[in-house]
Amino acid sequence: MFEDFKLTEVAVGGGSIRLRHRGDGPPLVLLHGNPQSHVMWHLVAPVLAARFHVICPDLRGYGGSFKPPPSADHAAYAKRAMARDVVEVMEDFGYPRFMLAGHDRGARVAHRLALDHPEAVERVALLDIIPTLEHFERTDMSFAMGYYHWFFFAQPHPIPETLIDATPEAWLGFMTGRGPTTFFAPAAYAEYLAAARDPAAIAGMCEDYRAAATIDLVHDRASRAAGEKIACPLLALWGGRWRLQQWYDVLGIWRGYAAAEVEGGAIDAGHYLAEEAPDAVLDWFERFFG
């Protein structure tokens, strides 16, 4: 995977970010979801690298990046802090402005980055999410049951960590609803499993969700009160066989959070778009970013 990509680390405030990058074109950052790492882009990034300088970091708390310990205010895992890591990485590469795509948790970081650093983001693609604030404020029985892990991971430290650390292999299987013999490439699944076996990575993941249920909502409500919206063109994609399409008008919701054009649609896939349907993701990306 990632043939001819360079694997490196970039120092940011508080630690270092592991990433892979390749290409000589305009800069394009790809942010991963949970319970994954940058490896989730292995079918997409090499194709894009023919036209872009593709940079695939691990978010703090995930993969090979630094993992701040749990804290009472969860501020180390606020999407604001995670977004700042990405900006610092891109400054290290000499890019004050770049294009950005994120899936799942990475899309939530990308959303906050576009709000906090509008001058830095030229275009943004958000995969299989609606805004965190919308999820929580619209919570009903369907969401609580379907996204039960949001509420489980957000329980106080170390309750979810203790239970996950006891059976990481079983947890990863339940979490993804998949296994290494299905659409996940064996090497990718092995990376996800290695993280599941790392107590520091599990603590980081849980802190990410605790922040989403606390400090991130404070930031999101402040942005809404201030009238802050995504200023650049926005692409929203989601899995047509996953829950968002059943529950929400995805494009309609994002148009309420954006000041510029919003486009996108469903892809014939479940939640893991880039690994289930890479050709469809590439088709959208190449038209939107190109």
C-alpha cells in the first residue's frame, strides 16, 4: 500500500503527527475516520497523487500520532485542537492554503478547520456525516440506538476503555460490522487491529468522542451564534446503504451550515466509502477538487 509515498512525522504543538505524502500538484489533505488511521485512503490516495500533493495524516489520538492522556475538560481532543494540528502540518510543508477531505471523525475535524481557518481551506469534502451539533440536537431513539457507540465512548474514563481493552479483537469486529476477509484490505485491517490493541489509542478515541459531547458543542454553538459558516465550496458524500440517507436530508442540512455552493450525493456503499467504493469516491473527488 502507498507505493512511493513517504512516511514521516511532523512536529506540532504537543507532539508529532505521523503521515504519508506523495505528489507534486496542488495540496490535498485526507483525514481519516474511526476506528481507522490514514491507511483507510490506500485505494484513493495513490490515484490522486498523480494530480495533487496528497498528504494523509493520522489525527492525534489515532494511528502513529501522539496521544494526549484523558483530561477532565477533554480540550486536548477538541476538534479545534485537532484542526490546528492539520494547519501546523501544512505550514510545515509550506502550504498556507490547501484542499481538504475528511471521513467520519476526520470530517468533523475538517468542518471545524473550515470554520476556524477559512483562509486556509480552498475546498472541503465531508464524507458520511452531518454536523455534530445537528446529531445531538436531533437525537431520538433511532439515533441513540444506531449510534450507541457515541454515548458509550463518551462515558467517563476509564469505563469504555476498560471494557474495550479486555476484548479488542471482538470490539473491532462489532464496531466495523466487518472483518479482515471482507472489503477491508488485510494490511489495513491489521493496522486497525493493532490500534485496537493499544490502550493509549483506545483512550484517545474515547476522548475524541467525549470532546464531541462536551467542548465541541460549546464551540459549535458559539459558531452558530456568531453566524459562522463554511466559506468555501463544499462536497458532501454519504453511503447510500448507511443510516444518514434514512434519517436526514444531508445536502439540505449542510446548506444551512455553508455560505458557498454545496454539492454531493449518495454512493452505493455503507459507511466506509473510501474502502468500499473507492472508484466512486475518486470520481467525485477528481471532479470537485480538479
